[in-house]
Amino acid sequence: MRVLVLGASGQLGSDIVRLWSGQVEVIPAVRSDADVTDAEAVRRLVASARPDVVVNTTAFHNLPVCEQEPLRTFEVNAVGGRNVALAAREAGAALVQFSTDYVFDGSKRAPYVESDARRALNVYGTSKIATEDLVLQAHPGALVVRVSGLFGLAGSAGKGGNFVETMLRLAREGQPIRVVADQVTAPTNTAEIAEGLLPLVESGMTGVVHLAAAEGCSWADFAEAIFQLCGLRPDFRRVTSEEFGGPVVRPKYSVLGSERVAPLRHWRLGLERYLREKGHIPA
Ligand SMILES: NC(=O)c1ccc[n+]([C@@H]2O[C@H](COP(=O)([O-])OP(=O)(O)OC[C@H]3O[C@@H](n4cnc5c(N)ncnc54)[C@H](OP(=O)(O)O)[C@@H]3O)[C@@H](O)[C@H]2O)c1
């Protein structure tokens, strides 16, 4: 199986490339190979790679910037996703497109499943709803994979690092740390997504599926687990979203469950694995 991975420099893309190599033939592609907003460049790239599967991990997801730049957000996520979907369909390739827990509004208090109604609270989430719809229109056999709270060895290209590294840096600099305790999600190690996804792709699964760590926690709980596992005792305070402020409205609850697949391992195991592989705690 030949797999073309778009966004191969990102945290999820790089883990898919790293962990699928050797099991399938992986062709990594980055922005300089094709900007996803350029339909013709995407078509040329996909046609020349002759993949069996195209995996699109690209996104514009710096949420405060998305609020300021809705046009660019929709151009990269929704139009870019459609460009990739059209090119994959034309080349006769299967397609995997990533989406987010932020397509939900957080009014539920049990894990969101695939058939739950979407209602996004911010520009980014709304652009990903449009992405899901445009991708499935352009390529009805696509697999749309909703994931949540990603952290991976490469760090998010679009966000400049990841939550774990930000917490460790602030703690080591001795800075006061304030983290929201009223936003609950399932922080997920991108390596665990990469490993969980391959069998689904090999089985030919289509439609929407949720792939996230088992159990949810607040960002404050997650931060405390990072500090505890790394033996750090920073100046830390749990705050509400209102106290934290900021331009982006986020769902208070966005844990992903599934009607279709088993959850990945507990978020804490994914975190321990990340900290070990990154060298923050002993192997
Ligand atoms: N991070 C999260 O917490 C999270 C949560 C839920 C869902 N997701 C979704 O999961 C997927 C992967 O996220 P991630 O955290 O791995 O992202 P990431 O690390 O920011 O990587 C995104 C990749 O997309 C590339 N890219 C951005 N704009 C592009 C364009 N116009 N043309 C071509 N490439 C472009 C980036 O390339 P450059 O390096 O050149 O910018 C980068 O390689 C995305 O669909 C995201 O929406 C993420």
C-alpha cells in the first residue's frame, strides 16, 4: 500500500510517517511540495505520487489567529481539504482527513460519538465542520477522523510547540502557571493515533470516526499530571475560562467516544509514553 502523507512536518503527520514506515510505503509531503490551497499543485502532487491512500494532516489551527483571519482559516482547512479530496478521488486513491472535537459545542456531559450533532463555538471549529462536509461531498468514500488535544514529539507546527512542552518550559523558568479547570477533553499522544489508525485504513473504513485517548480530563488535571510525572512543583493555579480570558470560546466538554471503534489507551499512558520518548523522564 502506497500512502501519501500531507503535512509530514507536523506533529501528527510526522508520527504517521515514522510509525507507518516499514509497514506500508510512505511518501511524506510538506508545504513546499504542494500548498493545499493550490488545487492544481495538489492535483499534480497526488497524480505523480500514485498513492493508494492520501492522508491529509494539514490545518490552520492557531485558534486566536483563526478568529482574526476566518478567510485564511477556511481557505486552508475547508478549501484545502476539498482540493485534496478532489485530487485523491481523481487519482482513485482512498482518503483520510483529520477533524476535531471542536466541531462540538460542549453542552453534552458524556463522550461525544460520531452521530452527535455538530455545533462549533469558534471559527476554527466551524471551518472544520465545513471541511468535513466538503471532503465527504468531494470524496464520498473518505474517512474523516476526529481527534482531540494533540501532543506529539515534533510539536505542533501551527501552534509553535505543544501544551506539554509549554507547561514544562514555564515550570522550569519558575513562571506562575494558570490553567483552565473547566474545559474537559481527551489529550491524545499523536503516536497512539498513528498506531490506532493504520488498521482502520487497512480495513477500508469510510465515514466519520472518533480516535482519541480513553477518558477525559481538564487541562488543569493534565498539567498537574505532567508536573507530577516530571517531579516539578511550580507556582500553579487552576482557573476558570472566565478568569483565563482570551479571544476564543472553547467547548467546556469535548471528550470523544465512539460508536465504531474502541478508544485508545488512557490519556495518562499516552502522556507517560511521550515524556519517556522525549527524554523528560527515564525510559
Ligand atoms: N493540535 C491539536 O490539538 C488538534 C486537535 C484536534 C484536531 N487536530 C487536527 O489534527 C490535524 C493535525 O494537527 P497537528 O497538530 O499535527 O498540526 P501541525 O503540527 O500544526 O501540522 C500541520 C501541518 O500542516 C501543514 N500546513 C499548514 N498549512 C498548509 C498549507 N496551506 N499547505 C500545505 N501544508 C500546510 C504544516 O506545514 P508547515 O510546517 O509548513 O506550516 C504542518 O506540517 C489537523 O487536521 C488538526 O486540525 C489537531
